[in-house]
Amino acid sequence: MERKRFSKYTARIAVGGSLFLIAAAAVFFLYRIAYAPNFFPARPAYVYIDNTKNFDGLVQQLRDSAACKNSSAFVRLARWIKYDRHMKTGKYEVKYGTSNWQLLDELRRGHQTAVRLTFNNVRFTGDLTQRLSAQLMMSVPELEALLADSAYTASLGFTPETVKAMFIPDTYEVYWNITPENLLKRMKKKYTRFWNEKRLNKANEIGLTPLQVATLASIVEEESAVPDEYPVIAGLYLNRLRRNIPLQADPTVKYAVGDFSLQRILFEHLETDSPYNTYKYAGLPPAPLRVPSIRSMEAVLNYMHHNYLYMCAKEDFSGRHNFAVTLAEHNRNANRYRAELNRRNIR
């Protein structure tokens, strides 16, 4: 009788032990699949999911850029929770020691890492759309279509020609999959904040609209590679505008010709028939030559008061200028510069 009881007791222990081992194995298996560290990039890696990327493409990207140790475990867990059928677009960060569950939880919730968007030193609208699309999921044609849509730009308070003035160069934190419409709304919001009451009052005192400030700032910025000259140049052009003297700004000719690489402006360039050619037409051009920097716009709003009417690049090619009050003085400066162009055989 005792022997039977002992046998039953032993059997129960054996069964219990087996169940424990099975449970322990299941827990270990689940841990290895879901919670064990599985990504070991040397520095934070980023994966990008757009509308064209499928699950296999994502897995390959994790292998290539996020140092995935066991991709089959990631695939198995992703399919268990059906993530492979419900992928969300975006840019996602993968840190050293991230587990499959941690990453899939971020991916499934669409918990993205923001992009630090910048677009400094941009001239033409095509350059702007290229710069933006290179940093975001949106395509160049999508952006170009919106910026060329007169009804849409009018809703923002601009035209396709003037909409560049809406873009205030700065560092923006946005999501990689932001839509073109939402991006432009973000730009308009920044523009409205930039043109606060203080700046609007300054522009009004000068006699310029915000668009005209941006246009003049774009000329000032193209004229000099030395920012400390900006307020001087801004004051010079404002002097000419107030006296109804054509600006005769070389950058406007380069813009009209469509070639900013020109080192020497020739008579044939001056004859280019374009509203941007300030040798041919008085006043400001109809729109900015480039997306002006905040610094150049501040230089216009806080221009230097002086009597200069003329400027000419210095003959030492330092990027600085000789400024003059009289035409005679300017001609002497210009002759020195032309002589140096000839000496260097710049045609």
C-alpha cells in the first residue's frame, strides 16, 4: 500500500517537474523571441518606412543598418502580432540593446523620431523642393504641384512666384512622413510668428511690406559673403529706392539670366528683359531671388543709416565691397576692380 502511494507521489512530482520544465522552456523561448536584446548598432540607427516598403524590405534594412542579431525571431514575433500586415510609415530609431518587442511596439504605434529639417542657402523653388524632399518622405513633384498651384498659394497669402518668402530658414522638428500640405501649414505658422508686431512696425517705418523686406534681403544676401556688410548694403539700396534710382544690383541680373556662376556682368546680360533685372527696371523685383536668411531680413529692418549710393566688389576678391557716395568715387573703385578682372583673365 505504501509502495503504491509512493509511486503515485513520485509520478506527480515527475509530472509537475515536467510541466515546470515545459513552462520554463516556454518562458525562455518567449523571452528570447520578444524581450532579449536583438539590435546592436554602434550608434543609434534609423529605419525609414514609406508607402512602397514591404515587410521584407524592413527586415533587410534592420539587418543592414541596425545590426539585427536574430532576424528570424523578429519576423516570428512581428507575424504573431500581425504587424507585417499593418505597417505604418515613418522614421524610427533603433538603439543598442533594443529588443524585438520594444521595436515592434514603437513601429506598431507609429512612435516616430522627429527629423531636424533645415533648408539654408536656397535660391530657386526647384532647389527648395529638392532640399525638402531629400529630408522627408514627400516627393519633389508633390511639393512642386502645391507651390505652383495659384489657388493653394493664395490661401496662404502668396503667389507661386512669391511663396519662397514664406519659408523662414531655421531648424524645424517634423515627422519624416509629414504631408506636403501640413508642412506648408507649418511654414506659414512660422512665418506668422516671425512677422510679429515689432517687425511689422519696423517694416512699416521703412515703407516696405514683409514681402518687400524679404525681396530686398535676398538681394543683400546675394551681394555679399560677409554678413557684417548686410546692414550697410541694405541702407545703400534703401537710399536708392527713396531717390527712385534703379538698384542696378548684379544678383538680380544673374537671377534674370538664370546663372549665379557669372563672375562678370556683361552688356548683353544687362539687356535681359526681365522684371528681375534692376538695371532695366526701377524698384524692387516682384519676388525674392532666394529664400532670405533671418540675418539678412534683420539687416534690412535694422539697416545702417548713411549716404552711400554705390558699391563695387573690392579688387582683392575678399568678398567685401568698396562703398561710395558719389559716382566719381564709385567709378574709381569700379576701374580698380575691372583692372583686376582683366589681370586675372576673368571674362
